[in-house]
Amino acid sequence: MQWTLVIPLKSLARAKTRLSDTAGDGLRPGLALAFAQDTVAAVLACPAVRDVAVVTGDALAGRELAALGARIVADEPGDGLNAALRHAAAVVRVSRPESAVAALNADLPALRPMELARVLNAAAEFPRAFLPDAAAIGTTLLTARAGRELRPAFGTDSRARHRASGAAELTLDAVDSVRQDVDTGEDLRAALALGVGPRTAAAAAGLLIPGRPGAAGGQ
């Protein structure tokens, strides 16, 4: 099964505010863009993925991610993450109604294409499925096979909400790169330990991250 992945990205100026203590407001937008670029590049290299649609209203992010090969969908109706995902999934299925669609977070800078393929292949067994994040509270991936609505419920406690919606919870080992989203400095340290993409590595090179070698409090 080949998938179309829908990746939401809010305005870079408003993205990743919980990283302000780590990156500062000056570096934070660039770090958020680097996460998205490395995520999209890894997704496009995944053999289970046919194409990628990024839903965003940020002009810079749109240009940079389009240059990688992503289709850019306008952030409509401007009513939050889940509304944006529903809109993007509907746009995708106008031209390809038989498409299997998956929503993926834009902040997976350590994403490995083959780990993503394992998750998508497992998800193909279910009408709808989801993968919990590394904290086991949120969700990094939500899938819907052809003929099924995505029905996203991202946000607080999305793992519980997606399970309650009837989506199957995927329990796979050795797919940490698909689960490790980045909201905090601790998340970024964990992603760096897994091994991030080149844009995130460059953007994070000068940051002092607790627990990271060479950082304050590191080894």
C-alpha cells in the first residue's frame, strides 16, 4: 500500500514555543523549520510513501518544503490543527479518492524512512490506526485506509482520544524515530541521541542542551 502523508506546520513565528528556554525566540523558528525539513525529507525517502502534502500558512516554510518535493496545501479554514488536517485530507482525496492517508507530525527530526515504512505497513492492516508518541500521551501518526475518514483528534491526551475514536493503537518495537517528536529541550536531547537529520544537526549545533555532551550539565 502506498500512502499520502499530510504534515501540518503552524506559522514558524508561533511554532515550538516550549523550546524558547533552549533555543531562544531568535533561533526557535529556524529550528522548527529544520525539524520540518528533515521530517519531510525522510518521509519522501520512505518506500511506503507516494507523496507528501504539507498544510501550512507560513510562506517561508511553504517555499522550503516545496523545494524538497512536498505539495503545499493552504491552512484552511484557519481553525486549528485538526481542522487543517481534515481540510488537507479532503484536498488530497479530491484528485485521488482511493488514497490511503496518514497525518504525521512535522517535528520528527530523527525520522528513519525504513522505520516509518514498518509503521505504515502495520497500519495498513486496520481501517484507522495511530502510533503513540515517545511520552505515551500524544500521537505522532494517524492513518486511514482508502474509503475511511481520518478523523484527527490531535492535542491534549490525543493517544486516549484516538483510541476512543476506534483507531487501532500500533505497538511496534524499534520505531523510536517515528515516536520521538520534539516539544521541549529534553525531547530535543533525545532526538539528537537517536541521530537527527542534517538541517536539525546544523540548527542545533550551537545550543546548550542539558544532558548533551559539551552542554551545561552534560557529560
